[in-house]
Amino acid sequence: MTENGAQKPLELILARNLLTSISTPAILVDSDARLLFYNEAAGALLGRSFEESGQMTAQEWTGAFGPLGDERNPVPVEELPLTTVLREGRPGHGTYCIRSTNGEEHTIEASAFPLVGPNDEESGAMVLWWTRSGDGADGG
Amino acid sequence: MKVKVWGARGSVPAPGPEMNRYGGNTSCVQVTLASGEELILDAGTGIRTLGLGLAERPTISILLTHLHLDHIQGLMFFPPCFRSDAAITIWGPASPEASLEDRIARYISAPLSPVEVRELPCSISFSDTPATEWEIGGATIRAEAVTHRGPTLGYRITEGETSLCYIPDHEPALGAPLASLEPEWISGFDLARDADLLIHDCQYTDKEYPEHIGWGHSAVGDTIAFAKRVSARRLLLFHHDPLHTDEFLDGLHGEARVRWEGLGGDGAAVVAAMEGSELTVEGSADAGGVLLRTAGTNPGAEVSTAG
């Protein structure tokens, strides 16, 4: 588990550095699905930069941005495929709807893969987003 | 805690008359604890000369940061390896690919070597560094992965109130501006925090660095910024580029001191590592200040100051 304020494991530090260097929207979470970072491209979809948002618990970020279920309500954290990725240490892929702070909704495909440290410790996961064509967002 | 530099060069040995003062041997630092126990940080070519003086010390701990050749090349020429009464423990980074012994054996084996690890007459053992702190000779050792190419560690050695941090190959500013990053996102931050002496990579000038981004090393500006962010009390510039002559390193050292002073530090706290130089490091609780005494031929390294 990575606590806010504690030194992050190197694999998370390098993952964040990678995300800052690519234009594919992407987020980084720790092993508790706490949102540690998202890059500028993801910020464009979410309507708010990471510098404005800061780190958020899983409940906070899913409540703010989704993904949204059929009734346009946030999918509970326990039901997110990302939770399965973290719990089982396997990659996952799915199509979701997320909502930006200005109310715009975007359909995205998300690929998540776990990050495992040198001592076989689950550090978290990196999630890359692809916007559906015609969505209108400037995503990857 | 006493420290002696046996090799401060990075990448490849760089002998030659224009390199005599800083030396041409690759990474190797000897740490003598108050208990008399000897720790050897890395086994670059400097370890060969070090080994010649260890005749009465059959128990040796070598802490490898990683297995690039400039950090292990001297191992095959380390005299105690060929003594049956020597007991050598080699610590290094774990890898999912192969054991530490098998990875080192790629170098100490044919066709690169005339001998195999199993043929060495000494008693030799290999240990992956643990995820938690451990003790050697009364000192607490901590190893953490840091930003470099391949599995690479930095070490923190704490003895009483005195702490030494050794990160010879490190690129903490890769893809991230050190000045604005939160500490939790800086590679090596916890390892080096408040160290009485930080021995750190300073391979490039700021002008050279853009041509070497991602190579795993630091520019002088990033070295200074990192040392300042972690509040290191003293800084030893290390892992000199093989192209950097004595004259060039004098200039780089001078620049580093000026930049450290520009950040509010004492310029005398920044020293460029020089082969043969010896330092005594004492924690502030022992001496009312941090003392770093350097004996070497580098005029800029002659310091004895309270921090």
C-alpha cells in the first residue's frame, strides 16, 4: 500500500514520468485504487488538471469522474474492472463513459495493467484511455 | 565512519596523464565503520588496489549498486578472491531474470574470464539485498531501487548518528523537474534525506546532458538540486565522465560549489571525488556539527568545516 506523502516505489515514479511524456490520456493508481496522478491529456478529458485535483481516494475520483453505469451513476469501486486488475494482478480492458467537470461525457476504451515491483509487490496500476472516434475529445 | 575513494570514474576506466589527480579507476569506495568492519561499495577497477591492503581482513562485505561493468570489473582482480582464508559476501540487486551469482558469473566465466566463480579459492556468497534494513558490523544498511538503466540500488549506511548515502548512478530528473516535484515522487529521496554525506552521480555538465537523457546519469545542476532537496549536509561529486580531464573536473567542481552557494549552502560542503582521498564523516549529534575532513590532492577538497 502506498500512503499519501510516503516515498513512492521506483516503478510508480517511473510510470508517472512516462505519463507526463505521452499524449495518450492515462492515469496512475496505487494498490488501493487511490488516484496518484493523471497526465495533461487525461486532464483535458476530465476538465481539470491534476495540479488542480491532486490525489484522490478511489471513492472520490469515481464519484467525480465515473466511469458511469447505465443509469449514469458512478460504478462502485468494488465493481470496477480496475479493482480486478489490482486484486488479481492481471491486465484488463473495457469501454466506459466518463464525465468531465463541465458535464461533458466521453466514451473511452481503457486498458489497465498492474505494476509489480522488484519484490513481487503490487504497487498499483497504469490505465491508458483511448477516446472513441467522433467523441470530439482530444484523446489518444 | 571513514570513507576512502578507490575509484570515482564512471562508465569505463580512463587512465592517462591528464586524469592523474581525479584518477581513472571506476567506482569503488571503502567504508570503515567504528567497529572496524569494512564495507566496500561497488567493485569497479579501484577495488583491485584496495584489495592489496586487505591481507589481514579475511571477512569482506561488498555492496553492489548494479552489475554494469564499471561497477564489477575489478571483482575478478580483487586479491582476496584468490585467498582461501577470505570470506566474501556480495550483496546486490535482485532480478527476476537470474540469481545474483549467475548474473555475475556471466562476467567471471569464459570467454571473458580465465576462471569461473566456482574456481575461486575464497569462500564467496551472494545475497539479494533485502527489502528491509539489515545490519553489518553494527551499522544499519538500507538499499532502495533508484532511477538508472536496469535494476540499480542506492545504499544508506547509518552508524550511530552518522549517515552516508551512496547513489553513484542516478538520473532522478529523468522526465521530471526536480525543483517542483513533491519529495514522494523523487527517486532516492528517502534514502538520501538528511545524509551527513551524499556520494552522488555527477557525470555530465548541464550542456552535455541533453545528449544523454535516459542514460541513467545526472547533470551537475540536477545533482546539486537533488542534494539540496534531500538536505544533504555534504556532497561528494562522483562517477566522473571518462572524457573529463583533471582540468575539466576542476571547472565542474568550481561550478558545483558556486551553484550550491547560490542555493544558500556552504561551497566547501561540495567536493569532487578524487581517487585516494579519505574522508571522516561524523554526524551532528557527535560533534555539534557535521565534520568532513578530506585528505587528497584536490585543493578544493581540503575542507574541515562544521555544518
